Amino acid sequence: MYNDAPMLGKAITFTPNLENLEEATLTMQGAPLDISAIIEGLVPAADASTEVGLPTTGVFPGNVTFTLPIKISVDNSFSGKSETEHCTFSYSGKITESTLKLAISDVKLKNAALAGLTLNVPYANEDFTLDPLHFVWESDTEVELFPGYGIPISSIVGIALRVPTIPTDQVDEEGNPVSVSVTDMLPTALKSITFGIDGNITAVYVDIENGATEPTTSPLNIAQYIVNDDNSIQVFLNPAAIIYHSMANAPENRSRAVDMGEMIAQLMGIAMPLLTDGVPVQVSQNAEDNSMDIYLGTEFLVPILKCASPLFEDEDFINMLLEEMAKDPTFGSMAPMMGGALRTMPQIIDNTTKIELGIHFLKAE
């Protein structure tokens, strides 16, 4: 238990002191994440390992492994207070021949600059001077829509994010299905996030995909954080908890247009240190409008884009995208001009000088 909430995906090793059985150590770390089932669904069977265990982050935010010395009472219980580099905490528990119960409580970050802060996701206004998305993409290569005429990639993506392409279960006055844009969908689904003193990040959201209409609060111990400095935080995701709470009802879809083996291998190389060391997230505050932007920066996003770059050299993949675009009644008129844009993506990615993707929040009063 971590601050009265179950914590999944962790491993605790109990090591007694054989010279003094009143003493022992608890080594706390993340349990390896078995992704063999995911790999088998994306790459050929011959290339899929029978068991792929990825390392994950530890119990406390900012610590991959933490060793706690304990004193054991005559009834095999233990309790006390301790601290890590980033937080202080209390603990209690009990040991039997086959079980270990461990409750970590009163966890408090040493750097509590964001503790208690709640950020709301705003809806965009008509002229997009208020926009829930934080998006920047600068590249020395432009998208050539017609010979001799190019526009920045940021303009293309910006339009795509604001075109209503996401279907809903609603209909207009004439009975036609209503679609919404990514910009409109974001504040409909995600209402707010809150930074806890214990290092937890919780979200208030609406589970639209499963038909929910009322907001709910995410469980604890899915995402943790520490403050690096005024401009950045480190976010630590608990993949076991995310899978348990969010992916159990996800539909299976193993179809693909291209062989994903090499891409998965590259993405795993990027993901492995992030699972243990956390995701670097940029923070930008604006005192004038009481807003805060939280986003992934260039150093994080460019390697991921380069992993995806080969997709845009595959004609089957491009044709699949164009076919899907053409089906959309709103976006379909743009489909004929998007082929050149998609085929230019490898050069755009190679010449990217700045890219940022995140959310523009307003601080709750």
C-alpha cells in the first residue's frame, strides 16, 4: 500500500540478517513488465521472444531501487520513518512465512513546488487564442503541396488537429452523425490534473470510449512525479497499473500495413530507460493569464519520430492513410493533396529543429 492505495507492479525483496534476526532489509523496486503478448501481436512469431520483461520504475518517485533497513519486533511486525533523495515517509508491516505486508504512508515530496496544484483543461475559443493544445513543430523542410509551393508542417498538423474527424454517437438536427476535432475532444475527455504532495499525479477524466458521460478520478499510483527545476518535471509511469486499470477492456487489433518488428525494437530501446528513469516533461508558466503548459520537448520527441520515419517510405502504409482520409466527409477533400505531404515526412523529420507537444492548462483558483 502507498498512502492507503494499492500499488501494483512492484517487487519487494526481504533479506534477513542471519547474524541478528531482529534486523533485515527491504529492497524495493519495480517488477519487470512482461510484454511478450504485445510483441507477439506486432511482430512475426519467429522474431517474438517467449518472454520479454522490461524494467520499470521503483516504489518511490525518482528511485529505481531503494533499500530500507528495518527492525523486527517479537510479533514479526516492523515500523518507522525514513527518507529517499526526493521524499520522506513512514512505513509499517508484518512478515509471515509466506507473506509480507508493507504499508507506506505519509509520503511527502521534499520539493513540493507543485503540490496541491490543480490544472484545468480549457475549451478552445473561436479564434483559438485559447487552445487546450500546446503544439510547436519547426523544420527546415516544408510540405510541398504543389510544385514550387510549400507550407510549414506545423500548419498541416494544426489544421488536422482542428478538423472534426473523430466520430461521436451524436447526430445533428438533420440526423447526420456529428464528428469533433482533437482540439474539441481533449477537454471533453480530460478535465483536470492534480499534483499531490505524495508524488502522485491524478486526473479527472471522462471515459468516452467506454460510453461514460460523467467525470471520474484516476486511481492513485498510476503516475508519479518529482520537480527537477522551475522548467521541468520527471514523470514516472506505472505500466502494470495502467494496463490493469485502462487496457483490460481494450479491443484486440493486431492488423498492420507494414512489418513492425524493427520499429518495435527501436521503440523498446527508447522506452526502457523511460520506464525506470521517468519521462522528462517541460513546464512553462505564464503569470499573466494564470496558465501552465506541460509538454514533451524536442529531445524526447525527435527520436520517436525517427523510429516512425520508415513508415512514410512504405507505399502500402501511405495508401492506407490516404484511403482512410478519403472516407472522412470533412477531411476527405484534403486527401488528394496529402500524398506528397506524407512522402515528405522523412525529410521533415530529419530536418526538425524544434517540436513540442502537450497541453495548455489553466490553474484552478
